[in-house]
Amino acid sequence: MFQGDWLAVTSDQALRFFFERLQDVSDATGAPQNELLYNASMLAHFATTSTTSSETFPPSPSGLRAIFDVFVLDQSNHADPDIMEAAGSQCLLLTGFFCDQLTDRHNVRWYAQLGAGFYGQASRLGEDAARRRMMHAMAGHFEFWRHQQHRLARELRDAPRLIVRAH
């Protein structure tokens, strides 16, 4: 049985963690700060949300097959900008951060194109001008952020001792 303190991470800590590390991998690229913050907040959200969450929207995606079933086969919510943003963010997470785990089983590029399209749809449908601009930016820079998240995932995998257990 595990003895010791339980590891608890607040959403603020998760946001700070992803913001700093995503900034590190994107530093030389001149990435826009608002897009950097959006990506960090998305990663923090999914890191602290269960795939089965019914209280938090959107839940963490369980896989690309679920994205296909929920957002491609069922197009009944394609007029909702929040649903389209959720679809885009889930595609970005899976084709970016989890790219290495999915490349052998799925056409990751096709899902990335879907994700950019979902963000584009969210930008066309949104009512808030600032949100529409962000969704438009995410659609246009989808590949860039997908590669930044992929780089971050590789760096985190190569540096497994980021959390040091206190004795």
C-alpha cells in the first residue's frame, strides 16, 4: 500500500507548469503570448480533467476514435462554437501532445486537418469578437501549436524527474 503524501495539483499549478514549459520549447519561435496562454490553459485543463467528467466541459478526450464518433459521425452540434472549439482542442491535444502514441494507429495528419477545421468553424460561429480572433488564430496556427505540443511532450518524457518526492 502507498504511504506518504498524496500528490495534488491545482489548476493554477498545472497552468503555470504548462505555460513555463511550453514557453521554453516555443521561445525562439516568437509565439504570440495569447496563443501560448491558450495552449497552456488547454493542456492544464485536460491534465486536470477526467475522460469521464460530466461536470467539466470539455472532458479529456479518450482517443481519436472518440473524436471521430462524437464530432465527425454526429454533426448535429456543428453550429455550436463551444462544441467546435472543444473538438479542435481535443484534436490538438491528441495530434500534438500525444502524437507519438497515436501515429502507428491513426492518420494523425487527417485528424490535425479536422482540428484546424473545427477551430475555423468556431471562429465563424462565435459571437465574441476576441474569441473569434483566437479561434481563427488557432485554426491558422494549428500545425505550429501541434508541433510545439509534440516537442513539449518529448521534452517531458526525456526529463522524467520533474517532480522530486520530499523525504
